Amino acid sequence: RASSELKKERTVVRARSLEIGGKAIGVIAGPCSVESEEQIVSLAIKLKALGATGLRGGAYKPRTSPYSFQGHKVEGLKMLATARAETGLAIVTEVMAPEHVPVVAEYADVLQIGARNMQNYQLLTAVGDSGKPAFLKRGMSATMDEFLLAAEYILDRGNDQVILCERGVRTFEEHTRFTLPLASVPYLQAKSHLPVVVDPSHGTGKAPLVPPMARAAIAAGADGLMVEVHDDPEHAMSDGAQTITPEAFARMMAECRRVAEAV
Ligand code: PEP
Ligand code: MN
């Protein structure tokens, strides 16, 4: 069960370099999409030096439009594995379908379930059965109860390595891509023993808003962050508008460290 009433001690999720829910804040950074081996390896080296503890990058991309880039798929997974071999960073990448769980689990350290698939119960069950840690993103119109019940589909398979990720919800507001409710952090931490990560990139959709909301997430007590970073966001193959540069990521990390010390 996800409830903190049934399990008192907090769950710590561990995968290689990544620890979420322990003392330190875990930071999973990387591009929205894996674009090339050169891109992901050189970026991973920079991100590790700047304090990232996990590497993200999509190989299977859930795109709103069928005409948008859909990801490099297995080739993208291999590029991520090369970046891991170079840096030791744990790989967090999305799996979109139950039948892809074996191949994604072969290369990745943590299996991401995207917002659009939060209630894909066959996928949740397959990820639970994989034995790999799961990174579960909140559906864009899911309630907290639905989110926690989705996590329970994974836990119910005997897999307690589940990270909850608040990535913003759909509201009437259009100045940001989604609306990022940071009250979810203390709410979920009180309700559940699972660690909570915030994704200010998808949560806002706008790069200048990412560092301030990352700081706010840490102030609210988040166990970690997921942030989209790219060397040249303007030319990113997906989500460029919400993607920050390594330079901005370096400043964000310094600011977040100061906030973490203060709370
Ligand atoms: C992503 O992390 O790139 C992604 C597609 O996120 P979400 O499922 O939250 O939209
Ligand atoms: Mn993205």
C-alpha cells in the first residue's frame, strides 16, 4: 500500500547513482528526447559535474501530435546506456507500452510512466512485475487519490520502489503550459511513504519559470527534481520552450542548495 498509516518508515528509492527519499535531494536532469549519442554523452558529463544524480532522456516519446518526433526507440536506449557507461549516472526513461517493458528494463535503471499513461493499468502492472524502480508521473487531470491508487498497482506487484512525480495539471489558466500545484508535495508526503519529485519543466512549460519553481519545490520539501536540460534548447527536438541550458542548470543547482540548507 502507498499509505503512510500502513507503513511508517519512508521508502527510499535507489538505483546506481540515484537516491530519492534519503537525506540528499536527487536531481534527474537531461533532454526531453535523446537526440544522438554525442548529444546525450556530452550533456551527461556536464550534468554529472554540476551535481545531477540521474540522467533523463526520452527514447519512446508520447507526443501530442503523431507528426512530431516520436523518439529513437531502441537506438535511443542504447545511447542512454553509453551515457551511463561514461558517467555512472542512473538512467530514467519512459516506457509507453506493456510490451516494451522488457526492452526498456534491459537498458534503463528507472522506468518512467508518463502523465498520459498514469492510469494505464496494464503498464503499471508490467512495470511492477519488472522489479525495476518506477518513476510515476501524475496524470494531468488525476486527483491525488487516483495518483496514489495508480502507484498501488505497482506496489501491489511486490515492487515498493516507486517515486511519485508532480508534473502539473490542466486548469483554465493558459499563461503556463500546465499549472504546478506544489501543495501536492507535503500532501503526498503526509499521505504516503513514497518519495515525491517535482518536474518544473513540464509543470510550467516555460524555461525562465523553471529555476524559481525548482527552488519553491525544494522549499516545499520535495525529495527531488526532474529538469529538462539541453545545450541548445531552441533547436531541441521536443519541449525546447521549457528546457534550460547547462549554464542555467548550474545556477539553479547553486540556488537549490542554498534553499535546501535553509529548510
Ligand atoms: C517527459 O518527461 O518528457 C514527459 C513526456 O512528461 P509527462 O509525461 O509529464 O508529460
Ligand atoms: Mn518533455
